[in-house]
Amino acid sequence: MKARVHVTLKNGVLDPQGKAIHQSLEGLGFDGVEDVRQGKFIEIELSDSDPDAAKARVAEMCEQLLANTVIEDYSIEIEA
């Protein structure tokens, strides 16, 4: 079973990397890009057989290590 975790900064939190990417895209001639927010993508291979239990375990991993929940949000996808 595979878990995919997307971690992004919460709305309202300054994203300097996103701004740098935005400026670089404009510098390369990519017009029409209004905003860029960057984040992390994490894939975890699990031995769990129950998708609900796996999602709960991964949520615990996010809360304890993978995301800084003060400034970041996360979403979890489980692929059985």
C-alpha cells in the first residue's frame, strides 16, 4: 500500500521559495502566472492492509514529523 502526502504552507504564510519560482518563471517568459506556492511531496510504502488504518498512521506521522502543523497543511492519499 502506498501513501502520498502533500505538504503546503498555510494561506497567509510567506512563501519566499514560491516567490523566487514565480519571478524565475516570469524571467523565462512564462506570462500569466499570478502566484506560485511550493511544498513537499512524500511517498511512503506501507505494509498495512486496511486503508483507513494506514491513513490514520500517516496522519500521525504528519503530525509528529512530516509537517510543521503551525505553518503547514497536509493532505493524504492512500493507494491500495
